[in-house]
Amino acid sequence: MAVALVFFCSATASAQGVEERARAAAAAARAKSGDSEALQRNYVTPGLAGQPITTVDSKRSFSPSLACQKTASLLEILVQPSGTGDLGLVQIARDTDLDGTIDHRSTLPVAVSGLCANGVISCQAGTWTGCRYHRWEVDPARNLKLAEVAMTELAGCYCLNNSCGANLAWGNLPGVLRDIGGGMIGALTTADPRIGVAQAMIEGPLIRYVGAQATACTSSPSLPQASYRANPTAIAADAQSASATNSVFQSLAGSPAGLGKAQQLRHCVIERRIEVEGASIDEIVQRVAGGYATSRFDKAVEFLMGSPGDNTLRGGNCSLFDFRMTLRVDQPERITAAKLIDYYADDWAQIRIDGQLVTSGPAPWSSEGLPPGKCERSGAFHAAPNLDLKPWLTRGDHGIWLRVAVADGGEAMARLRLELDDSCKVSEQLVDRCASLAGDAKCRIDSESVDGVQTFRNGVKTGLVPLPQSRQFGTSACPVEVSRDFFQRDRTYRCEIDSTALPAPDLSRGAYILDRSTETSLADRVRTADGGSAETTRPFALPQRGPVPACEPICKTRAPKINAAAAPQGVTGSQQNDPTSFDIFYHSCGAETVCPIGPGEELVSACGCLDDFPEAVVMMQTVRLAGADLVCTAAPQ
């Protein structure tokens, strides 16, 4: 919450001209709120801490009461770099109940070799090996803790021990304190949204945060309002429910203004869904019961059933032997061919699928009883029908039945061969959830983002068009690259939800003024008490404008830095020919036209009207194009 009170008065106002008073007011306001530090110093910090806030001219003050509780020592962090450059000691002190007294102290159980926006990295002292990654979290007792995670769950990491440079921690101690404290404050305020941080003060190796409970004066950190962060669409339904029983809302809704045209913002998405499906042989078809062998040949599989050994079947006069095999077909569309390659028997054989006769030999045999002829055939017969079985192999389980009639001794075998398609198949579907809104005459597009590029803003085209992109889909076993003009459009439509409109305003007076006024005269027409109108013309002139500078003079400086940014592959600087780079700074020169060069900075461009827009465009385009080639995934590749 920010509080701004603008009140400016001067005893000599009557003696000053309009321009002098305006310049004095602007200078006073700029001194109070010219930048974020001034706003925090003059309004935010005293407002949350219950200290006096002064008016713009500093002549009046008041003490606001914005916080339920406040403390000057919400969080204190003390660090001590070791000889290896790591933070060997990190002590944390907290005022957990915001009563102004430190009531909890702890020490990090690990040395800190690198810092992240939401955690720390701990490696072997002075090196970047054996690293472990920790994220800031808050336990049920609302105490800070470190949870070990993968590095991909951390953000904005960099190295600070001697493996990346000498005295990085000592030389950049204020920044180190702000970074480690920022991660802790982020975890605390996420766990308890009531907490507000007013100020951070650095004293040597110590950073202290001033805080307050500025939201929902309640003892429970579980605020109903915080649930909207995870489910923002619930706001509309809850608001509708609350308004139905609110007398003030109902009064306004029934007023002439409330009966006028109302609009509602509606969000929708046009999404290109691409699925990549690959399949192994077992995912297409597999033998789940029976048979005695399965052979694989690249994209084919053979199933064998029966008893092929010579005279392994003993039948006596004439006996029947049944061999059953169950095939489970999960993806019949991937079976390109299914054949009964061959079979043989001594003496008779028939083959059925799901009880239906497919073939028999050496002569027709259709019944489930004994063969129609003499059982003994004096030797085995062989058949190679190459019979198409694909019509029978639909999705599900199928029983293959080899029935053999044997007199005395015999054997039997049947071989099925299936040709399979295990290629990667891509299916694409464009899901348009905006069609109904686009076809509604009462709705017009308000904003649109195409793959992160803003193409519409406030109902107007921005002129930006995303470049065609190529994205990777599937898995490491079945990768597919797809190139399309776009993958997702996020749109917001502004729709009229009530056709009843207020009467159109009378614009005739404004039209009369615009049509008949000139640079030196102002024409007007006003309505009189008797219902008529009176027309007037009087001289008109704009006040003289003072000289305006062509620009606000700024200067450009730079300061050398070691590239200590860290990624899963290691420290970025260790993979560069020269890890030294520069941080670029822009400073406002002020009325004195003197560049306020900071510590360790060197002047690049003196005070003046600098134009680095082409350089900024190149940098932004480089980052955008590089990001278009990245594929983020939580799975190892």
C-alpha cells in the first residue's frame, strides 16, 4: 500500500506567476516521489511503520495507522565469508509475531557457494563441484528452512566463491545481502500474505528488514482472498454472489447509470494441440497365454504354437490334441499385415480363431469331432497357405486354436507372422475456444498475445507479428519437430452484457464551440432559463510557454564484473574465453549537468540527449530469437 498526499501552499503564492508556482510545486513533488527510493523513504516506510508522513511542502504531517502490527526487526541476516569465498556462516534472526522482539534464531546448516533468487547452492569449499541445490521454504511453524531440489527449480543463480573470482562476496557484500534476504522474504510473504516489508537496511555484513502486518488483521495466515491467486476465475462468481445481497450495489444497479451499457472482459485461447505417439511391438500386440515361442524381426513378430518335436504326441488309435494361444491386440491400426505363414501335422490339423474355422488339412475338416476320414495318414503333411488373418485381429484378446488328430505318434506346429508399424505418428488439432466470442456482434477483441508476442492492446493492433516457430514434441525415443505460424493465441474480448443504453448526451454545445472558435476568439452557446440559447464570442489566447529542454540529460557509465551466473551445466564464466564483462548504468544528470558516477564505474557517454534505442532493439530481438529456440522440460534429455 502506498500513500501519497499532495498539499502545497505558499505565503508568496500571490506574488508568483503561474509558471513559477508550477515549477516550485514540481520540484517539491520530485523531491518527495521522484524515484522508488524517495517513495519508499517518504511514504511507504513511515506509512507501514506508523511514523509521521509530511506533505509535499513539508509544512504539515500526520501519523497514519496502516499496519495491524509492526516491527523494526522483522528479519535480520548476518553473513561471514570464509577464506574460500563461500559464506561460511549465515545467521538468521526473526521476529515471528511482529511484537518488536527477536524470538527465533537459526544458522544455515550448509556453506553458501552460490546464490539464487529463491535459494542457495552449497558446493565443496572454494570449488564448483559436489554442488547441492536448496530452495527457501517455510515449515508449518512458519520458520525458514532449506529444501533440497533440482537446480532447474531455482532461478537467477550465480557463483560467489573463489572458483569464480577472488573476494566476490566481500567486494559485493551489499548485493549478496540483498539477494539472500530477498529469497527469504519471498518465501515468508508467499507463506503469509499478511506480511509487508517496509525497508531493508544494510550495516556491514548485516541486513535488517522492517516489516508489518498490513493485510487482514487476523491471527491466521490463510486468507480467503489469497485463494484467488490460484483460481482467479472464482472472483467473478464470488463477486456476483456478494452483490446479490448488498443493498448499496443493488441501489446503484437500479440507478440510471447502472441501467446503462455494461461491458465484461472475457478471456479465451486458441491452442494448437500436437501429440506424438510411438509404439513398441509389445504395445501393439503380445502373446499373453499359450504358444511356445515368439520371434522378433525388426518390424515383424512371429508366434509359434503346437508340439513340433517328432512323434511327441501319442494318440493310440486316434486322439485329439488342443493347443491354444491368446494374442492381445492393443493397436490394430498399426498391424500392416497378419499371415498364417505355414502349419503342419501328423496326422490331421485345423486352425480356428475365436472359435471360427480358418483352415484345415490335409483334407477339409470342419467339425470339432474326429476327422471325416481315416485318422492315420502315414506321415505328416505341410501347408503354406499364407492366409490373411488381419480381419480377425481387432482390438482385444483373441484365441488361436490349433486342433490336431493323431493316430499312433505324431507332431504339429503353426506359425503366425505379423508386420507392424512402430513409427512416430503425429496428430494435430486446433482447439478454438474463441469462435463463439469472435462471432458475437456484441464482442470485440481487446487484447491478444500470440506465442508471447502482443499483437493487440486496448483493441488496437500493435504491429507486432510473431515469427514462425519450430518446436520439439514427443520423447527422446520418438522426437518430432513441428513448424507452424503459431501455437497458442491468448485473447481477451470486451463484450456488452446489457443492451439497454443511457440516452445519448447532447453534444451540440461542444460542436458549436469547435466549429466557430479560432486561435484568437472563443465562441460559445449556452441554454437560457426560458429554454432559448445565448451566443457569445470573447477574445482567447494561450499563455506563453517557457523554453523546454530537448530532453532530460542523462549519462552512460559501465563497471566491470565477473560473469558468475550459474546454470545446470556449470558456471557460465568458466565456459567463456574471458569471464569479465560490464554492467551498464544510466544516470540522470540533473540541472547541474554533472554525471553522478557510482563506485567502480567509468564514464562511457557524457551528459546529453543519448539515444541507445537501436542497441536496445538489437538486444531484445536477440533474446527473443534465442528464447524461440529453447525447449523447456522437466525430464532429463
